[in-house]
Amino acid sequence: MADVKELNEVEVAGGVSGLAVGLIGGAKIGSVAIPFPLVGTFLGAVAGGVLGSGVGRLLALGLVKAGQAVIQGTKATTSTLAKAASS
């Protein structure tokens, strides 16, 4: 099980990567949605960065927890099979 420090590091990494993706994607969408030069790009990048950061944090934590569940399930299955084989 990951401790709090590791989960915080994962959350920060997910937030930064989500921020980067959100900035780029938001700038593209903002340029199309608001056709004024630089205004749409800037507003789209800000909105995309905020949304991307939040989504990135959630996805990173979800992936870590899902990975931990798979590993725990695998350990439980192998220990059960080992006990059955030794009986």
C-alpha cells in the first residue's frame, strides 16, 4: 500500500501533466470558440489548465489505486494456489 507521501507525489505529477495537456488543448479549443486574436487562446488555455490539472490529479490517484488492487488480488490468488498445491 502506498503511503501518504507517495500518493501526494503521484497527485502532483498527475496535476502537472494534466495542466500541460489542458493548456494545449484548451488553447486550441479557445482559439476556435472565441475568434478574437489571443483572447480566445488565452481564455481557453486558462480554462483548460484548470480543468486538466484537476482531472490529471484524479486520474493519477485512480490509476495508482487500481494498480494496487490488481497487485493485491494477484498476491491473494497466488497464495491461495500455493496453499492448495501444498495440501
